[in-house]
Amino acid sequence: MIHFLVHHKQDTVGVAVVEDIKAGQTLTGWVMETDETVKLKAVQPIPLGHKIALQNHPDKGTVLKYGHDIGRTVFAIRKGEHVHVHNLKTRRW
């Protein structure tokens, strides 16, 4: 079962495509660009359509999605954590 999608091989986040991802759950992701799968353990619950960190991100670190910079972290985010508006901001602010 595929739990999250990764659009580009350089992305640092994936997008949840199933409901009710729970903390501690082992997930399978599909890297669309290369047609490979990756495994990841969710550290926090991840809502459908929200991002999950594929690697550790430092405070004020860059987040890549679709192979592009989509913003910066407002504090460190660990691999497997929920990435959303509470810890990711546009570079404009």
C-alpha cells in the first residue's frame, strides 16, 4: 500500500494520500519521478493531503517539493514529522 507520494527525487517532503496515518506507523512512499518506493516511520499523525518530512530539516532550512523550494522551516523538523503551516513558512515572511 502506498501511504505518501514524492513528486521529485530531490524532494524533502512527501504528501499523504491515505487517511489516518498514525504516529509510529511504518509508511511506504512512491517516488513518482523514478518509480521507486521508500520506507519511513511517521513520528506524528499526518492528515490526508499534508506533508511528511523525508529527512531532518534544520531551523530555517529549505523544504523542497516538486523539485522546488516551497519555503523555510520555522524550527527544526525531524524525519517523519508533520510539515504544514505550523512549522513551514514562505520565504517572503
